[in-house]
Amino acid sequence: MKAMHTAQRYSQDPVGGDLQNRPVPFAALLAWAGIIGPVLFTATFLAQEAFRIEEYSPLAEPVSALEAGPNGWIQQVNFVVFGVLTMAFAVGLHLGVRPTRTGIAGPAALFVSGIGLLLAAIFPLREDAAGVTYDPGGHFVAGVVFFLTSAVGLIAVSRRLARDPRWRSLATYTLTAGAVALAGFVVLGTLVMPDDAPLHDWAGLAQRALIIIVLFPCRIVLSLRLLLVASGRR
């Protein structure tokens, strides 16, 4: 009887994380935010690079450097849109995975990564009279927030996935992606991004490798699973 009562309470819990009793369109919308966000963000910055190829180096300059220059507002808007979609994805992930005692930590960290993207737009990089890109203040913090919470969020989420049969098969992959992203964060901060770092000339390539190969694919895979959970097919 106690087990039946617990199961009934779980199915009726308004914040329990099981989508079978929730409106599927809303849950699916949050899942699509996790898919569209990385794809749209990547397509937008790649398009900007193509148009600015004569004065912008994707190998040497980070994505944020697209904020500098006369059309920098495009990348600022790109950060804002991606930030909002990231926060929506984090909410959907929290609702779609069975809750645990400390399970909110992972989605919360991913939600904060969306705030980091908004901060990247609020505190953009700028270009001086000589055409050199610089940080007038705040953008470095935004970058740290995004990359650190993205990595930590995936690691924390992986522990929650491992306790939900519908998500368990993605737990190891998510943990690995988070661990690699965390290692990448350390490498970027010590060997790549500082002006005097030995790999600074490859800052753009290193940053893109981290987001395009590690972070974004994992977010999309999690979003695709969320779509299945929302539809009741998992």
C-alpha cells in the first residue's frame, strides 16, 4: 500500500518531472528550444564569418569578437536569442527527467549558462581605433559563466539521468561531454585565451571545437530524448 501511495503521489506531483501528465505541446516546445538554439546560433555566426572573412579570422578570434565592428549588434542579438532558448531548454530538461533530491542542480546550472549568454550581449567586445578587439568590462565574466556552468551542468544532469530509466542510456555520454567540456574550459583559460598564452593564435579554433564538437551535440541529443519523453514514446 505504501508503494502504491508513493507511485500515485509521484504521478500527481505538479513539479515531479514526469511529462506523461503534462501538455505535450508545451514540453515539446521546450525540447525544440534545445535543438534550435545551438543550430541557429552556429548558423548565424558562421554566416557572419563568411561576410567578414577579409577582416575576421575564425581560427584566431573567438565568436564573441563578431560583436566588435559596425555590425556587432547581429552577434549581440544572436547571444540573446540563444540565451533565452538555452534557459527554456533547461526548464524542459528539469521537467522531463525524474526528480532526485539534488537533481535541480544540473538544470539550474544550464539555466545560468543561458544567463551567461545574455551577459555576453549586455557586455560586448569592442574595437578600438586601430581595429584591435578589446573587452571594455564584463564580457570575460560572461564567458566564464557560460562555459563553466555548461560543463558543470552536464556533469550534474548526468547523475540525474542515471536514475531515470527513460534517460539512463544517455548518462555516460552526458557525463563524458561535461567532463571534456570542463577540461576544455581549463585549457581555454590557461593555454588559449590569455593574450600571452602559447595557443592564443588558435583561440577561435579551440573555442569552436569545444562548442561545436562537445557542448552543442550533447544539448541536441538531450533535447531529442526530451521530445520522445514528451510524446510518451520513452
